[in-house]
Amino acid sequence: MIEPLYQEILERKKEPREGSYTNYLFDKGIDKILKKVGEEATEVVIAAKNEDKQELINETADLVYHMLVLLVEQEVSLDEIKEELANREGKLSKTEDRKVIEEL
């Protein structure tokens, strides 16, 4: 389902449709897209903290959509993301190599 949505967003960038929210984001540019990604990520955190499953589902869907718009805007393919994830598969991630999260 993510692949077809990515392709639809890519197509919308190539062939804009009047009144399209996706095209609105592309027209406003990278700063607007980044702002929306940040807003949606924050809303995912809030939904999780509120322990509201439906809100978490809704906000996660919004975040995924806006992340895909960002990837298209930056010309990053899903194959590149898949490749990076595959490169990480099976690798041990040491907690001491990670930044400590003090509090949320």
C-alpha cells in the first residue's frame, strides 16, 4: 500500500492537479513539507502518550503520507530506503553507541 501511494505522489509531482493537497505541498516547497512532517511526528507522539489507538493510527497514516511527499520532493526512492534497511538487517546495534534520551 505504501508503494502505490508513493507512485501516486510521484505522478502528482510530474502532472499536477489543480486543487490537490499534494500539489499544494510541492508548490509551497521543502520548508512547508518539513513543517508538516514535524507536526505529524509530534501528533504521533501525543497520540501514543494519550493511549488513543485510533488517534495513533490516524496520525501515523498522516506522518507516512507526509514522509512520502518529502521523499518524492528530495528524489529519494523507496528502493533506496529498502536498500538501507536491508544493509542494517542483522547488525547489532549497541546501546552505548546511541544518544541517551533523558526524558520525553
